[in-house]
Amino acid sequence: MPVIEVEHLHKRYGDTVAVDDVSFTVEQGEIFGVLGRNGAGKTTTVECVQGLRRADGGTVRVLGLDPVRDRTEVRQRVGAQLQESQLPDKLRVREALDLYRSFYRNRADIDELLADLGLAEQRDTAFHKLSGGQKQRLSVALALVGRPEIAILDELTTGLDPKGRRDTWDLVERIRDRGVTVVLVTHFMAEAERLCDRLAVIDAGRVVAIDTPSGLMSRVDGETRVHFRPVDRLDDAVLTALPEVTSVRRDGDEVTVTGPEEVLQAVLSALAERKIRYAGLRVDQPTLDDAFVSLTGHAGAPPALDGRSS
Ligand SMILES: Nc1ncnc2c1ncn2[C@@H]1O[C@H](COP(=O)(O)OP(=O)(O)OP(=O)(O)O)[C@@H](O)[C@H]1O
């Protein structure tokens, strides 16, 4: 059952068309990604979903409600992350949660939430003394304090170090496991690939594809490459005879075999049958990054932008 339905959404700011015909649905209980480069229109789209912006055209339904007309009800049932500048420096973690909790009908248990988000020790810490990762987790806690049915998380891991990022990914999975539908806005391919059940790829205000990460990757015309070093003697004909193999190359003692996705299984079976041992097995497959480039015609966010703070 869809909990969010967006149809032909349009939104412009003056002469800038930010969202130019975006449609998608989000099913209950999934982690749905909105993936695109900076300026693609992701934030504007989710702000229309939250009722923070009025669309110029199209329709948005959230839990069967109109997010602009029924904004009070939508706010009760949809949790959104706060921008960090929206909290006063001296406000303590526990005070912030108490304050935001008072806005909601359904209130989460704060001690449980603090423990769940790894913030129990910071309960009396002032906001400005929190680390980047702790601030990020507090913003997620504030999004969950009203026991929402949907959580909208925008650029959740921007600015976090690799460990902070992995911890946050685990956290998002735990949120989903509690039955909360998650909308995850990101320009970070590895995050989308790891977390999302389905993704809408947005480019220049338009949806260019909606699919599972593996569905998007399978649309790429790339080949799987299997690399290994045979320990025992291997005649290339053993590999070239396999219907799944399109090419076999030798580079020093390394063999590289290319073919469709099934080539890995075919090569491993052929080696096992002939009891040929090997070392240094590596497999290169088309990535979500490759899919993004092929769908949008440009590279994903350059790595330098992953640490930006916007
Ligand atoms: N308040 C605003 N006034 C004018 N233009 C805006 C405003 N907000 C966004 N835009 C423009 O609309 C377009 C879409 O912006 P939006 O923030 O929705 O994209 P985004 O995909 O979320 O990008 P980012 O990842 O950089 O936040 C961009 O060209 C942006 O410059």
C-alpha cells in the first residue's frame, strides 16, 4: 500500500525550474531513496511531500492526506530531520527531545530513544558540545520522537567519517525494522546501494528511473570481469569454451575473464570440475555509479562533495 503518492509534481523558484514533472510512490515499510546530484530537485521534492512548500502543479498525497491542506496531521505522522542550525547552542540533548516530544500526540520513550541512538551518555550535553555524528543522531532522534509512520532523512551522512556513516546506516535499518517507512534523500551512491529497497534517480527536476539498486545496475550495459591467478596449469580453451565467457585475457600470471553476470559461476564451476586451484579472486561488476552515469549522462557527486555541509 503506498504511503506517499507524488504525481506530476512541478515547482519553480522564479525562473528556476526546480522540479519538472516528478512522479513516484513509496510503499509502506520500505527504505525509498531519492538520488541525484546537487541541485537535482531532491530537497524541493521532499519539502513538497512534507507540506513545507506548495507545489505549482501536480498532486501529493501522504498517508492519504494533502500535505498542505492537512499540514497539522501530516506533521504528527511524518518525522523530518531538523537542520542543525535550528537548535540553540545551549539546549541540552534531553531538553531538546522533551521540547519536541511535547508537540506530538504519540510520544516516544526518551530514554529508549537515547539508548537506541547511542546518545544516552550525552543526555545532559549542550548541543554545541556534541560532535558532528552526535548532532546528526540527535536530528534523527528528533525526527522519531513523535513515533512517526514515515521518516524523511535528507543528506543524513554528509560530513560524517566512514565509521559514523556506517553506524548511521545501521541506524536507518533499525528504524525501518521498527516498521517506519524511510525516505532517504542522498547524492551518495554507496549509501543508496547499501540501504534503499527502491530508488528514484532524479536529474534536472525529472525522474529518470525508479527501480531497486540491483535493477538499476542490471540496466547498465557493463560486463562482469573475473580476475584470478591459477595455481595449477590452466588451458584458456577451458574458459573460452564456456557459453557465458565473452573474452579471456592474460596479464602476467593473472587471468581476466569477462561476460554477463553469470560468468562468475560458470568460471568457478569449470575450475572446480577440473580441480584447478586459484588465488587472488576478484570480481568487478557494474556499480550504481555506472548506472547513474548511464542514466543521467553525467558522473555522480565527485568525492570532494561528499563531505560538504549543505
Ligand atoms: N529557496 C530557493 N530559491 C531559489 N532557488 C532555489 C531555492 N531552493 C532551491 N533552489 C534551486 O532549485 C534547484 C533544486 O534545488 P534542490 O535544493 O531541490 O536540489 P537538491 O537536489 O536537493 O540539491 P542539494 O543536494 O544541493 O540540496 C536548484 O537549482 C536550486 O538552486
